[in-house]
Amino acid sequence: MTDSVNRPSHYTFGNIECIDAMKAMSSREEFLGYLRLTHLKYNWRLKHKHGDPIECAEKAQWYWNRFVQELKETESN
């Protein structure tokens, strides 16, 4: 079964996930900004997008969790 929140198959080609490629080609500030703004996007459209609002909330949470994870990794270095 495909996990459309944590590992959507349409964002992975071979063993590389799109988000990992984006991180590799971005500065720390750019990547953190992307995560923060994508989190905002999913929260913003939660009540307005047709479909599953729980999935939108889970995606928002996923991006925020990744944002916090990235902060922790860069702060500990």
C-alpha cells in the first residue's frame, strides 16, 4: 500500500526522494524556508481543498516535523 503522506511513490524515482534532492541543491536557509512554507500551505488550504482534510493535516505535520528535525541536525553540528 502506498503511503501518500510519509513516502508518496510519485515523489521517488529509484532510491532518491524528491525532498532529498531538493535539500542537496539548496542552502540550509532555502530548505528550511521551503519546509516552513509548505507546512503553511497545507494548513492554509485544509478547510478549502476538496478531498481528505485529515491527509492535508498529516502532510502539514510531516513538513513541520521535518523542519524541526532539520533544525536539530544543524544546531547540533
